[in-house]
Amino acid sequence: MLRKPRPIPSFLSHFTHHQHTLRKLRTKSSNRYTRKNHDEDDEQRIRKSNDSQEDKIHFYKSKGQHILTNPRILDSIVRKSNINPDDTVLEIGPGTGNLTLKLLEVSRKVVAVEIDERMVNVLNKRVAESGFQDRLTVIRKDALKTEFPRFDLVVANIPYGISSPLVAKLVYGANPFRSATLLLQKEFARRLLASPGDSEFNRLAVNVKLVADVEFVMDVSKRDFVPCPKVDSSVVIIRPKAEIPEVNLDEWWGFTRACFGKKNRTLGATFKQKKKVMELLRLSKKIGPNSESIVNADSSDCNEDDDDDEERSVHEDCNSSSCSEAETILFKEKIVEVLQSSGFEDKRPSKLSNEELLHLLSLFNQAGVQFHHQAEPKNGAAAYSS
């Protein structure tokens, strides 16, 4: 005689249900981790594919040839750039094309400026294999010396050595553009982002922020590059302002150069120096519509140190001209009067906003004190980076 199965006690019923639920959760968890592993495998395959391209070519660290290989960072840069399907993107220093290929997928056209012929050959081959050759234009020239064609956006991993003059060429250039998403050395990016009072605040930030807004996007580890650089990088977005102050740019560049020669020195201490007074007196006397260039503004970097050779030259030239001792004294009194009457004598340029600096420049100009380095305006990037 068959016995009827005994009913499962209630506590065992709960236990059985609990075990069944755990098995389901383990299955879901296992699937989730499996998908995650697949994603990681895909990323590793992409990295290996990129690395194989990098293995075929020797990179020169001295020329800033550091290739970004992390596909997630590359995707983030493209996504943050907000590229439209009908945009023309300017890329400077494309290297072997890791970023270029992703830009070609979302834009109408990419204009790549690359000086190294070896890189150009690898770039063209990879783009042809991807079927995007009709969308790519390569300019094999020095980005600082070539004239850029029309473009809507800039997206680039900038060689560290040309960051300052290249940013100047973009923001003060003749080509209007919507934004520039740039991968820069972290320290340089911090100077671009600095505000008055920050330790990194200097002439670079002052000049860029006159005409553009700068936004921080993200930091990028040095381990994401081949070859690995010594420092980390940062991505920033530069957006030109719709309206900029009405100011003579030659005057502005000369003025900020004078102020930020020693950015933590008070303006009174800077402008009371005999060399500085004589330089400004000579400029204010000689600059005019029919004058020749008095001081040659070289295209040196936007650093914060005084150029002793330039000051020595100015001093010697003024001694050999009509800058008499009496004129120098009177001119110095005029400069001091401007600083004292406006309350700027004891202030430091590193603490001043652009609005305050523009106001002081206007007061100097009204008093007959001039700062521009030559009679005729010249290329903006060259003057800015001098």
C-alpha cells in the first residue's frame, strides 16, 4: 500500500524557496559578470589592435609624440565634443589615428594636420582600411606655420611642446569655431583654468579668458599613452566668447606682458622700475601711425619671468635716444599718479580680474602711457605668445 507523501513542513518550504531564489540570483550574477568580462575582453582587443599600430613606429618623446590608446577615454573625448553629423573637425597631431577614426564615424569631414610623414602613412592606411578615406584631408605641415582651412570644431591630443602658441593661434586666429576639445599636459590645463588668486593664475589664463571660456572635462592617466609620458594629462573645452571687450589687442598683450613679468610683485614695484619707465616712455614717444617697429615681439612662450635681455636692450636704446633724465622723472610721476589715484599701486596682477586689468589699461592709455610693441598690428598668435 502506497503511503501519501507527507506535506513539507512550513519552515522547510521557506528554506526550499530561499535556496531556489539564491540559485536564480547566482545565475543572474554570473551572467552579469560574464557580460562584464566580455566588455573587458573587447576593450583589451581594441587596445591590442591599437598597440600593434604603435609597435610598428618609433615615437619621439622630445617632439611630444605620445599616443592615447585607451578606447574609453577616446570615446569620452568624442562624446564630450558634441560633434554634429555635418561638422568639419580639425585635428592637430593625429599620430597613428586612434582618435581620427572615431571622429570620422560621427562627423562629415576631418582635417588632420600632421608634420611627421611616418605618422601620415600609418594614418592613411588605417583610414583606408576603415573605408573613411573620402572624409579625411591630411595636411602634412607644421601646425604653427600653416593656415588652417575652414572648420567647425577642434578635437586634438596636442603635442605638449606647442600647447601655448597653438592655443593662441586658435583663440586669436581668423577662423571662427564653436569649440576646441583639447588633451593637454595637466599642469598646462590647470594654468588655463586658473582664476585670480590661484597659484597657477598667470598671463596665459588672462589672455585666453579675454576671448574664450575654458571648461574642465576630465583627467587622463599617463598610463593611457604610448609611450608613457612623465606626467598626467587633462581634457579641457575652450569656447570662444560671443562678445569680447573693445580693446586694442596690441596694447592688451603689451600691458599683460608688463604686468605679469613678475606676477606676485605689486604693480607699484613693477612700474616704478627705471628700466620699465624708460621702456614705456620710449614706446609712448615713438609709437605712432608713421612710426617704425620699436620693440620686436618675439614668439617666445607665455612665461612669467622677466626677459632680462629685452630690458637691457630697451635701456641701452633709450640711453642713446632722446629719453632725458627729466623726461624720465616726469613720466614716472605720471605712471605713479595713475596707480595711486585708481588704488592699484599695492595690488598684484595675480589677484586681479580681467575687468580690473582692462580698467587699469584704459587709465594708462588716457594718461598717454602706451604698451604696444610695434606700430602696425601683427599676427595675433605671435604677439600673444611673446
